[in-house]
Amino acid sequence: MEFFQCPCPEKGEVILDGKDQGLNKDAAGNLLTKLCNRGLHYISLQCPDGKKCQLRLVEIKDTDPISPLEVPFQCES
């Protein structure tokens, strides 16, 4: 298994390969770590106002729970 996080100033729903993976942050605002298989994945973030952050194609490999890959997003204003 591989691990990644989606930092963004906003809290939003992480979308991995078209499937909802839950929120990027917990109730206290801490980043949540998501799991996936090794390889290329399409990742986006569903912003609170219904907008989606830019879809990104990311290769996720050689990660662990202590050092997840960060896939940062910035919601459009």
C-alpha cells in the first residue's frame, strides 16, 4: 500500500480515480492520510462550495504512513 495527503487551505473531499475517499482533514484541521495502490492516479479535491480543484495525475510510490506523498491543492476563489 501507498500513502498520500492532500493539503489545502480548505477542507474538502478527496477524489481518487473518480471515487470519494473522504475528507482531507479531520475535525481539528489535521491532515488525514489516504491509502492507495502503487502507481499513477488521478486525484482532485471537491471544495466546500462545490468547485473541484484541478485534477492531477500523480505517481505514488515508495511512501509509508510516516512519509506520505503530499499532493497540494489551492481552491479557486
